[in-house]
Amino acid sequence: MMKLEQNKAIVRDYLNEIVNKGNMAVFDSYFSEDVVFNNFRGFRQQYLARMQAIRSAFPDHHLSVEDQIAEGDKVVTRVTFHGTHQGQFNGIAPTGKQVKWSGIAMDRIADGKVVEMWHVQNTTGLLQQLGAVTPTASKK
């Protein structure tokens, strides 16, 4: 398997094992000890807490990989997240609503592990679906 395909498989596998299955026991097999998550500090604690919050709020959640592109040591992955809001999320009481939102992740891979990450997700779209944010009309 080409290196680019191997890197894409690493990302797909950690998304499936950790995000979809909640298998935190495999965390160290996918992430370097000093992984950098450019969205916030204290990656390990923040990431594990975030995954627990999502699992509690959306127990039936599932993340689907829509597209992946790899170049050099980086993998860009476009994902769609689906779930039913059955637990408190960011202070929002359960609504029972089915939600769907998208995101894009860029992961840098070295020696078979993720060493750096950048993630962007459509949090505003999720909050709109939950009724916590009202969409604004566009002005032309």
C-alpha cells in the first residue's frame, strides 16, 4: 500500500475506532505522545472529554467519511456526523431531534501516528438544528 493510502487508512481507522465506537483504549496507537491539536491546548484531556460529551448527548452518533485527500504527510477528511439529541449538549436540554452536521479535519502523520491536527466543524448548523441559535436572514 502506498504511503498516502496508509496515512488515509490511519485517519479512517481512528475516526471509526475512537469517534464511532468510543474505543478510547486504542488512543495511543493512533496518536503520538506529543500530538498537537491546533484548535486547543491540553489535547488528550480535551479530546477525551469532547468524545464523552458527544457520546452522552448523541448516544447513537455516527461519523461518516465522505471524502479524503492525502498529500505529503497530511490527510484532509470531510465528514458528516449524524445523531439523535438524547442528552444535554453545551447546556442544551435533550430535544430528541435527529441532527446532521459536517466537518473537515486535516491530520499530519509521522511514523504511523497522528502528530498534528486541525479540525473545523459546522457548530452553528448543529445549534440551529437544536433550536439554540436562530438563523438570520441574509441581506442583499
